Amino acid sequence: MQSLLSFKHGVHPPEHKDITAGIASRRFPFPDEIILPLSQHIGTPAESLVQAGDRVERGDVIAQAAGFISSSVHATASGVVKSIELWPHPNGTMVPSIRIDVDPNSTQMQRPRIVPRWEEVEDEDLSGEIGKAGIVGLGGAAFPSHVKLTPPKDQPIDLLLVNGCECEPYLTSDHRTMLEHPEKVYLGIRIALKALGISRAVIGVEANKPDAIEVMRNTAPHDLDVTVQALQVKYPQGAEKMLIKAVMGREVPSGALPSSIGALVQNVATSANVAAVFTTGQPLIERIITVTGRGIRKPGNWVIPFGTRLRDVINQCGGLTDDAAEIVFGGPMMGLGQANLDVPILKATGGVLVLSRDECKRQDILPCIRCGKCLEVCPVFLNPQLMGALAKAERFEELAADANLGDCMLCGCCSYVCPSNIPLSQLFAASRVQLGRLAKLA
């Protein structure tokens, strides 16, 4: 029995994964309309290649990457482009988006495509093929995968870490990916190893998913140097820096990327979608998404086309319960609360969480009592109490320079344990936005 590796600090919130962990994924019916924002990833928004009136087929490129750190957008359903206009985004802004009226008579089959044989593609060209398919990290950050797979020449990678932790409460989409598509995960690992020019990988899975650990170990190819490592159940075990620390014992320096210490982290769902590019030619147009919480009548795991509106997801899942109080894209720790039912599902949407009133935190905010609990749980050893005081005083430059705001992962551990219910993580996120605005004015 392998020991359970972990990291220092962190929290143990109630999991609530039992709601959907045992429900196999099902294909979501295509809605009447798809809305695809040009910004679904970290980096520069994509540039539209279509205009109103154009006919598009499922899988067609409709917006191209507009730089190295950018990602293409593909039609997730066949139909006719209705318009390109500003549309509500899950992050609370209005962004240019392509609206597609879905053809109700279409079979929604993709056009025949030439599928490259990954074994015959040059190592350095594999990342380019992955970039064409619009693959981004599906662990939440949505960082373009082709950029990750092209690390700086002076920062060689020696280990691929495949993230199957899924430490956010409620979410089970990665769990289902490992149970239902282990062969795709392993093929995606092979392709990533070839692109990086290395041979070894470790799959990290929290110990609360024993069935996934068993499946991944039983299906591991004998000719692949890969280890399935059980990890302690603790949040945020799935964060890049925490996973690297737990498995490799290495610490990512302040302001640096994992590549600086020879590590590259890829989500299990990302690996499975990389495999699809080289088996069926399918770009990133859909994913398994968990719809859960006590506020939704029919929780489950669904393969949902990107661009599906939140209201269509809720309606398909039986609607909201009478005591539904809040809707979150993602998990309760780092997810984004939603105020508009017309926002679309994006590449980065791993779950739709509908919380009942009993599941929500209280709303009152009390003065800080300097108990130190936030310091005890911060996984990167910051001082959230001091940072919160600086944020409230709008001393943003000091917050960044002296309190190391840039190292904060916005994991929410400090907010979770605060007895005064101070929204520390939200204060830090708002401070980053304000710092960005000040930088533009400088």
C-alpha cells in the first residue's frame, strides 16, 4: 500500500461528492441556440472567422487563436451564425460572442477530417496540432495546452504530473472521466510525453476515489512508465503547486512556473481530449460537466456542448428546487457565482453547482479578531489577515510588493475558516483587478 502523500496546511471541507459520483455521464441534448465567447481561455481572445448568416458544421473552426497564448474556438453544434455581439460572460463581464442557431434537422455529425497519426508527427509539431484543436487546461485555469507543451528550452521537463485529484467539493467530472475513459487518458499521456521528449508520468488521485485508482492501475499500459499515486484527501490538493509538492517534494519558487523545476501538470480530462484529437479528429467542443447541489432536482454528469446556456442546463436537469439560493460555475471554494441564466457553459466549466439556502454561508461580515486561523491553513504560507487589512485600506501596491499577493492562488482556504466570515479571497481577487487598472494608467 502506497503512503498517502500531501502538502502542509489546507482544509477539509465536506465533500458532497456522493450526490453524483455514482452517476455515469450522459450526452446532453443539443439546445436551440449556442453562444460561444471569443474568450474562453487565459490569454488573448480569439479572432472570429465567421459572420452573421454563415453556415457552420460541428467541429468547424469559427475563431482563430490571436497570438501564442490564445486558443481557437470551434462550433459545438451545426447551424447558422445568428450574430456576433456582446454577451454575458460567467466572469461577470460582457464579451464578444458568436451566437449560433442550432439546426434541428442536423445529425450533428462532424465533417470528415484528416486525423494525424500522432506516432508519425514530429515531437515539436504535436503541440501545434493540439493548439489547432483548441485544447486548454480543463482543471479550471483554461491555459492553452500547446503553450504548456512548449516549455522554454532552458527549463526542460523531467516529469509529467497528471491531475486526477478533483479536490473541489461536489464535483465528479474528472472522477467519471477516469472511470469511463481510462484508455483515452493514457493515450493523451503518451502524446504529451512524446511532445515533451520525456518518458515518465505520475497520475495523482485523491484517496476518496478508490474505484478510479483501481481502474487507472488496472488499465495502465505495461510499456508506459506511469505510476498512479494515491494522495491524501485535502483541499487544495489539486492545485498545481500543491500537487508538485506532494508528489515530487519540490517547491515552485515565488513568481515562477512549474517548468522552472522540471514539472508539467495536466488534468485527466485534458489528457482525454488530447487523445480525441488524434483518434477522431474532434477538437475541444464538449466535456463531462457535473450538475449538482441540493438546489437542482436531477443532479448528474453530462457531456455538454460548450455554449449551452445555463438556463437550458437547469431545465434539462429538472429545474431548481424551491430552496435554491445560489448558482456557481465550478466548485464552492473557487467557483464563480452567476447572476444571469443566459451565461454559456465554457471550456473551463467543470461543474454547475446549485446550492440550497442551507448550503450557503451566512451573509454577515464581522471585524477580524486576529485568531490566526487563516495563517494556519494557507497552503502557500501567506498572511491573509494582513493582506485583507491592506486590501480594505486600498494599499494595493504594498499588498503586491510586501505581502506577495502574486503568490496567492485564490483557493479560498482563508475565507473558509474565517470565523468573522470576511471574504478574504474575494478581496484579493478584486485587488488584482485594481492593480491591473492602475498599471494601465501608469
